[in-house]
Amino acid sequence: MKNEKSTNTVYLQGRVGSAVEYSHDLYGERFYEFKLNVPRLSEHLDVIPITASEALVAGLQADELIAVSGQFRSFNRPDGERSRLILSVFAREITQPQAEVNPNAAELIGYICKPPIYRTTPFNREICDVLLAVNRAYSKSDYIPCIAWGKNARLIKNAPVGQKMCVAGRIQSRQYTKRLDNGETELRTAYEFSIGAVEFLQKESEVASTSDEM
């Protein structure tokens, strides 16, 4: 599972699900955002935010079927007196999709930066939430919320802060209701990494591994 070249790889296939809108400038280059509708086997769509350079989105049309290769990244955006963790796939390449290829495949190598949160649903399904810090160039890190199920949840729940691990899976979206300070509610969309397989890493050796059906 380990990738010696990158700690953060994402491959998505889907249809452009929104207008391509200007986001920001960086070092003289313009960047744009759009949503990508990525199908699951269950026919549910994960609606994934994509950030891409002007050169990559030139000529991109709504509902166009494309493939995106890049990284799952995070940044903090001010939200009143607090800040919100914003997640997006940073596109390095936009190409034509391929037949019979997993439309949503990703892999991260990072470090647990908060104690994992383990719980069970009313139907006794085991779930574990974990926040992974994934290093990238220029001493920056992306903080990626991950969710594990079943035996992966049991494996991760007692892992210590600072544990290095490699996870493979997919990026998913889900809607939730946020209660605001004024008492009103707002429908929001959360993005997270759904873990299908995990390896605990210690230096360069693997100390535990398991896999679960995605």
C-alpha cells in the first residue's frame, strides 16, 4: 500500500456538477473551483469540490465526464469568530476517463493528530473517526478527517496520537444539519476520507495491517 513518491494521491472520475468559478490567485496563477459528481456502486453521488488552475479548466463544460488526479487538501476559512476546515481535491491533471477503473480511489500517509473517536450506531455498526495530518512540500500539512468501519474501526480506536499510518479508500460527501449560534439551523456538506484499508507504520516497517470491504 505504501507509495514512496507521494503521501497524498487521489483519482476521481465523474461529471462536472457545477459552474466553474474563480477562487483565488497564487504566485500569479489563477485558480478555479467546481463540483464533481462521482458515482458510488449504490448509485449515490459523492459531490466532491475540485480546485484547479486556469489552464486545466479551460473549456470545461457542465456535465462533462472527466477524470481528475491530484491531492486531498485542507485549509482554514474564517467563519465568524471561529474558523472552518475546508477540504478540496487539488487537481494536478484533468484527463479523459477510463473504462472499468475505480472512479474514486485515494491513498494517504500521515499521522494521527487527535485521539480517535470510537462509537457504535443504534444498529451496532462500529465507527471510528480519526484526524490525519498529511505532510506536503514547504513544511505544510493537510488535516484530513477520516472515518473507519468494522474491524478497521476496532484497529484504529486505541491508536495513539502521533501514530503514522497509511490508509487507502475513497473521498465521500455527506450532508448534515448545523445549529447556528442564533438557534437557526443550516444544511451543510461535510467531506471525509472513508477508510477501506489501513497499515500502521513505524519507521519503515509495517507493524499491523488489515483491510475491510469499501
